[in-house]
Amino acid sequence: NAGVTQTPKFQVLKTGQSMTLQCAQDMNHNSMYWYRQDPGMGLRLIYYSASEGTTDKGEVPNGYNVSRLNKREFSLRLESAAPSQTSVYFCASSDGVFSNQPQHFGDGTRLSIL
Amino acid sequence: EDQVTQSPEALRLQEGESSSLNCSYTVSGLRGLFWYRQDPGKGPEFLFTLYSAGEEKEKERLKATLTKKESFLHITAPKPEDSATYLCAPAQGGKLIFGQGTELSVKP
């Protein structure tokens, strides 16, 4: 079972460039999430989508946009990358935001911005 | 302000040496607490959910417990393959608030 698949696995960008991180899940989950993980800090929620057609800001949304393309796919876009956005980005999915079911994570995209 | 603190930040054990990891939290409207394991270069892997004070869950050498302000992850007779970072995450309104993790290293 693939679970949650993220592409690309690694990316290097120059300041000001844009890019989209892709995420797809095959567990028929309703909710999807984007986190960033920085050294010495816990995972921080960037955006989430409670269900297809909805998106909401998390703790650190500035500089990012998201699209819930369909039930399976949730993308994260950096319009003008900044060095402060160098991080590891994780996508996750769950049965529902308020279902108290566990979130299942992909293996991350490691993003460096020079 | 909601806060989650895990201690210690790093723990080195010899194989077979039991110990505990702590997760202290101040989260309003707690709706469960999740434990995850994260291996280097991988995403977090779900271990347990605890919903109420006094609840315990076990899986192989791991046992998680919950009080009103803390959760503990007890590791009994650990093996080198238990080496990983362990994350706790109280749930508030459906969203998880992650601690910074405890990096566990078990030497043979």
C-alpha cells in the first residue's frame, strides 16, 4: 500500500523562484494536511483541508498557498521562495479533522532555498 | 497558550535498559493524545492514541500512559531497532500540536 505519496523528495530553489509540492493519498481519507518540520521544533501545521473543496490556514500559512485538487490530492505552492522556507515538508491525511483518527504521513520533501 | 514539551531531548540507552519518555502539555479542549515514531529521512509513523486520563496502550516493548497533564512512553528492554525520534501530539479541535520530540538511541 502506497499510503501518502509526496513528490519531489528533494528540491533546491533560488530565492524568488516558485514551485509546487505534490501530495496524493490512496486511503480514501477526507482530510489532508501540510506541515513543515525544522530542527529543534515540532511539526507545524501550514494548511489543512477538512474535506474536498475546503482549505483552512494552520499555524504558519504566510508565504504558502494550497489547492485541494480532488479527494486524493492536496498541493502546496510557494509563490516566491525565501531562505526561511528551507525545511522538510510533510503531507498527511486522516479520516476527518474532527474524527480523532490518526493522521498518516508521507516521507517528506526536503526543500533548500538558496 | 497551548504548549507541548517533551523530555529528555535525547536519550541514550544500552540494549535491555528500560526507561521512560515524558510529554507534558497544556492544551485546552484536549481530544486525545497521539504518539508517533519517526526514523531518519522518513515521515512520522503512528503508534498510539490515548483519549482519557488513566488510559494505557501497549505495543511490543512500548507502553503509553496518560494523565491530565502528561503522557509517558515506557520502553521495556529496548533493542537497537527501537532507535528513533518519538513525537507526542495532543489533539485540539481535530488539529495536532506536536512536541519537538525525544531522540532515542539504543546501543547493543
